[in-house]
Amino acid sequence: MCKTKDLLRIIVFFFCIFVTMEMSLADEKRTSWNIHKTAHFKVFFKSIDDLRVFNSKVICRKNVVKGNTISDVVKNKLDLIFEEVEKILGMHNPRFGKTSFKIFSDKKSLDRECLRKRPKQEPMIAWYEPGEDSVYCQVGDVSVGMVAHEIAHSIVDKYLMVPPPRETAEILARYVDREITKGI
């Protein structure tokens, strides 16, 4: 009798966890990604408000970025940053494919994605996923230097036949992060 009750408790416990996870995933799926393409990116975002916040935090001091809509401004800004990073690194390649650029609404969503993609790693404020050529960031912590840093990882990864050691790629990305504000 005791074993049956214990088994029943365990089943109920796991059922509750399963239902909670399903509800969480359903909430996330309800707000699906919007996707806009640029010359260099497929930009994924959840809402226009996220683009507004992103645009206000990613400041290009020397270049006025124009567009008819906030979406156009963000797309043009990302392409401008990409081209500036290419220039800083001296790594131009017209055959670069489009990098996915995923803008999350909040840290919690980005942390969840980080744990899903990299279960053994602590959550990060932004990262580049080389296997899928994707940049991940969230609007609360974004800056032009951070965006350029992650784009640098993408460019270095695609430009070199053999990707450099992680430490070398990080040195190049940090250099770009520091230099980007001088030219943009």
C-alpha cells in the first residue's frame, strides 16, 4: 500500500512538472518570431517595441541611419555595423551567407535559450553560435560594441578556412568592440 502511494505521488509530481513546462513552452510559442532580411542578416525579433529599444541602445554616433520604419532603421544599422566590422578586421567576402541575429525581449528568455543551446555553460548577455551562424542578444543589455563583438565572431568564423582557437577569436572580437566606436 505504501509503495502504491509513493508511486502515485511520483507520478503526480512529474505530471505537474510536465504540465508546467508545456504551459511555459506554449507561452513562448504564442509570440512567434518576426523575421526581416537584410543584406547580411536574418533578423529575428518578437515585437516592434523590442526593435525600438534595440535601436535606442545601439548608437551609431558618426553615421545617421535612416529608414521609413523602425524595422528599416534597425536593418540598415545592423548592415552598417557588419560592414564596419569587415573593414576593421580586413575580412571582406561577398559570399558570406546571412547570419541569423536573434533579439530577445528579456534576460529570462535569453537565459532559457542559452541553457537550451549550451546546457553546461552559465547564461550570457550575448553570444555567437558558430554551428548555426547565429548571434543571440537581448534588448536590455545591448550596445553597438556588443553587437560588433558578436558579429566579429561570425565574420572570423566564416572568413577563415579553419576557425581560430577560441582565445584568438575572442581577442579579435574584443579589438572590434574597442575600435567600432571610432568609425561608426
